[in-house]
Amino acid sequence: MEYDINDPSLAEGGVRHVEWADQAMPVLAEVRKRFERERPLAAVRIAACLHITAETANLARTLKAGGAQVVLCGSNPLSTQDDVAAALTERYETPVFARCGEDDQTYYSHIASALSLEPNLTMDDGADLVTTILTKRTDLADNIVASMEETTTGVNRLRAMEADGVLRFPVFAINDAMTKHLFDNRYGTGQSTVDGILRATGVLLAGMNVVVAGYGMCGRGLAMRMKGMGAHVVVTETDPLRALEAAMDGFEVLPMDQAAKRGDLFVTVTGNAEVLRKEHFLKMKDGALLANSGHFNVEISIDNLSELAEDIVRQVRPNVDEFRLEDGKRLYLLAEGRLINLAAAEGHPACVMDMSFALQALTAEFAVKNTADLEPKVYRVPEDIDQWVAQLKLQTMGITIDKLTERQQQYMAGWQEGT
Ligand SMILES: NC(=O)c1ccc[n+]([C@@H]2O[C@H](COP(=O)([O-])OP(=O)(O)OC[C@H]3O[C@@H](n4cnc5c(N)ncnc54)[C@H](O)[C@@H]3O)[C@@H](O)[C@H]2O)c1
């Protein structure tokens, strides 16, 4: 078994880390138990480009329990948990190509190595694997039964591929399932982004002016949690509906041009490029902190920052780089502008990844069973899978809910009864 990781000797701690996450992932464990009995993924070769975290290790264990052959590569150069990578290769017999801190060239060479499995099913977090197949390994495309996509930015890219007519196999937008984005993006990113910022900087959020760029699922969760920590939160948006929602949720809404002067801490979560750029940096206060929790490191223009600082940059703490501008003003970039919750903390809590990864495993099973009916386009996760995950999650949380009576079912389905 070939692999490339930082330190195999970390395996023992990695196993404890994976087991710790596992006890907070009861829905995925239920899927794993059934997969062990039924082996629905026998003969499936899965290449997965995901953040190499303890939760991902539990997904890999589940896919293997279903009979699949699995290889993993990281979906971000800074998000790999090296102990987990070691546990996967040394204890869970799963090849991993990922090193925390790898450069972009190694990142792509790791994707190439994962593809040497010649997968017939793929999983992505950001669509880099599918993009590589469609541009550099087109020979693999015909054999791919389906691909799963974990995040908003990946789904956006895949929809653009579909619109351009270049998508060659079916793709499932895991992100768009209710039990994914309502919880993972909102509560997972909300909390873990705060966690990453605090681990990197140790600042007091109470009383701080925090600017959240983007009021989508992630931005809502983040703004809510920042407010809960006592920060004064300003939201910036480009979509009128989202801006209105932020305003009615009680946040101040400003264009970035004005927010730039106010913020002590800026966090981008838009999935867009150059949300913070030269014109904003020039207006910022001395000491402003800049973080990103969107998928790619393009939301804060590092080129503009470097230009303004004439490359006068020094690392003042792990994950904190100081850019000193000509006039002496200092701006601090956290985690190289990469997603702060995974680069400086541990990503989402396992409890929330439980649902996202149960969806991944169940949708993979669905895709394999329904190959004949699928076309090269972006599909939603089937509603019954979403409902099953929600039901079981509630059950594992000890929450019971009411059932519709027969009379209620008839009423809801009818139109005759009015005033
Ligand atoms: N850090 C993580 O662990 C994590 C988890 C889930 C998703 N993500 C990533 O976070 C990003 C956001 O995801 P989401 O689900 O919230 O997406 P979303 O589409 O629900 O929300 C993004 C919001 O940003 C707004 N926006 C776009 N350009 C903007 C700009 N220039 N200024 C201000 N607002 C702008 C959009 O109008 C939209 O409301 C994506 O890149 C996604 O892949 C990260």
C-alpha cells in the first residue's frame, strides 16, 4: 500500500482521536453497522479528496465496511491532521496522500496519486478531484459512476461545469441536503471559525467590532456566535435578501468600504474572490485581524496585501502573519487566508459531521444502486435519505416529536375546508 503522510509514528494518538470523534457520530455508526452486513459498496473504488480529520477517518471506515476500496487525499494544504493520517495508514489500512503544510505542487501531486486507484466513485470537498479528472485524467471519466460534493464552493463549480457542458458523470450535491447545510455550515462553521480565531490569536471577542462578509449559511452561524461572545457584529453582503435578513436578525449591514474603517476583526465566508482587497486594507485600523472561513484562500487578496507591505511580513505567532504597510500600519493575516477553522482548529465538531458524512455514505450507496438511471448532471440528495438522517439524529439526541394524526394528514392534503 503506497501512501505519503508526515509521520506514521503518530498513529496511536490518531486512533484515540478517531475513536473520540466516533462516539459523537452515532448516525454514521448505524450506517456502518448495516454496511458491514450488506456490503453495498463491494467492488467500488473510492477516491476521496476531503479534509483529513478524525471525522473523515470514520467516514472512510464506514465506506470500507461497505466493501469499498478507499484512498484519501487532503482537500486543503493546511487542514490535514497528521495523527489521523497516520492512524489511517497504520491502523485502518487506508492509503492517505496528505501532509499538513504541503505546498500547492504537493497538494496536486497527492490528488494525482489518489487517482492512480482508478476510482469508479469520487468524493470531493471543493471539486478539485473532479476538476483534475475532467482536465488531466479524462481517461478515468467514463468509468465514474458518480461523485459526491461536500461544500458550497464545490457545488458552485460543478453547476458551472454542467452549464458549460463539460460534466461527464453524475454528481450529488451533498452540501444542498437540509441535514448538511442547515447544521454543518451554520453551527459547525459558526462555532469552529470562532474556535480557530481564538486558538490563533487568543483575543477577547467581547467588545470587538467583527465584520462578517457574507450572510449565507456559514455567515449566519458565524455572526450569531460572534454576537453571543459579545462582539459588535457588522455584516456585508451583495445579495439584497440576505442583507435584509441580516438587518432583521439585528446586525448592522454596511458596504465593505465603510465596514473596513470599523473592523477590529474581519472574517470572509462568501465563497467569492477578493472580498477584502487593496482599497479596504488602506482604510483599515492598525492591528486589524483578517481571517477567512470560505473554501479557497482567494477571499482576502494576499497579493494586494503583499504589494502594500512591500513584502515586509513576519510571523508573530503560529497562524498569524504581520503585514507592515508603508505608513507603519500593521494588518494580521490568519492561517495564510485559508479556512481558519480547519487550519488553526479542528474543523467542525464530530456531532455535526455525523450528519454530513452519513449523507455521503448513504448517497454513495444510492448512486451505486441507481447507476442506470443517472445522467451527467448535478443531483440533489434524495429526500428520504435527508429525512432518515434527521430522524436518526433526533433519536440519538433523545428527542421525540409528534406524529400527524390521520385527520391532520387529510386536512393538509385537502383544499375543501376553508373559513
Ligand atoms: N470553513 C468551513 O468549514 C466551511 C464549511 C462549509 C462551507 N464553507 C465554505 O464557505 C463559503 C460560504 O458557504 P455558504 O454555505 O455560507 O454559502 P452561501 O452561498 O450560502 O453564502 C455565501 C454568501 O456570500 C455572499 N457574497 C458573495 N460575494 C460577496 C461579497 N463580495 N461580499 C459580501 N458577500 C458576498 C452571497 O450573497 C451569499 O449570501 C463557501 O466557500 C463554502 O464552500 C466552509
